[in-house]
Amino acid sequence: MKNEVRAPLTLPDVPPLPPPDDLGARLAELGVTLDDAAVTTLGAFLARLLAMNAQMNLTAITDPAEAWTRHALDALSLVPKLRSVGAAPKVVDVGSGGGVPAIPLAIACPEARFTLVEATQKKAHFLEEVAAALGLGNVRVVAERAEQAIASPLRGSFDVVTARAVGRLASLLRITAPFARRGGTLLLVKGQRADEEIAEARYVLKSQHLEHRETVLTPTGRIVVLVKNPPPPR
């Protein structure tokens, strides 16, 4: 797939989505602070994401107000946990799709380094182009399936692994946990059935040497926090 010749991709020239009037209060509820420049960049990303739906299937959300809630704020709910890991963490986002949560996180956390793994070539191309257009030098894109990427030097090399809306936990862990280093953290955005999925995945948690630390309830969903421990000595 790496050698595939890509068709030209022109990002639409659209103005940034204006933020909702209560954005500051909603960010404060998440424990997140953004300066005006970051908010404008976030609005520019959302505008391009919605506009590109005319060319490819990036998101089912078409309403700008809903995009701020379901994309921007949902992604930014990870910021406090991400920053608690340490300074300048290496982060991999698995199944990045249209760039959520990775692109909003890269805007909010310029000190972190993000690798976006996305198998669909058109989506990977969009991610590369939008990151360049937004000036996000802390983003790189890997246009491969996660199963291929974990067989590369990317395996076991990240401080943080993120994923959102990429299947049930029992299946998701098999393609996310291998990216984490020993002691690394998985931050997985899940819905109302997070507890059910954790129980369902108990054997996979054990086989992947993962410990469930907590499930954080946010205004937009739940974050399952897992830590990768070294295997027991033989």
C-alpha cells in the first residue's frame, strides 16, 4: 500500500467553524484551556473535515454545532489524562479515520508527538494534508492496517495509545495494546457500555498484560484507562 499512487487531494478553502458561545465553560468542565489561536485552528480542522465529506466518507456528523461537541470536545476530554503521562509523550492513534481524537489532541498538546495509523488510503491522505495545512509538525501518518503496523518497529514504542469508535474492547485491545511500551497507557474512548465491554474482555486484558486503572466519565462519553505491565517472570 505504501507504493500506491494517490490521486491529487485538494483541501476545500473554507473558513474555520466559529466556536460555540459556551466553549470556554465546556472546556473548563473538561479541565482544558486553549488559547485563541488553538481554538481557531480547531475550527479550521472541523470546517475541512465537514467539507471533505462531499468527496469521501469521513464523518456521519454534518451539523457544525454537533461537530464541536462530538468531535472537538469528545477528543479534548482525553487531554488531562494525556498530560498526566508526562512531558512530550509519544502517542499513537489507531484507526484515525477523519482525525478524531488525534488532530484535536495534536492542536491542544503541541508538546506531544502523534503517529496516526489509518488503513484507508484516502483517509490517510486527508490526514497528511490537513495536518500540513494546519501547521501540525507533531503529526505523522502511517497508511497501514494496525495489524501490519504492530509487526514493524512501531511495536512497543509508544507512551500512550488512543482509539475511538474502533470496535468492541475485546477486539480493539489486540490491535492497540501491542503499540504500548511497558508501563504505557491506553486511553480508549467508549460509550455507555464500557463496563460491559471491560468484563467481556477480561481474558484479553490478561493475555495483553493490561491492567484496568479506571473508567473516567466525561460530558461526552467514557474513557477506559489501561496500563500495560511487563509479563510475569518465568
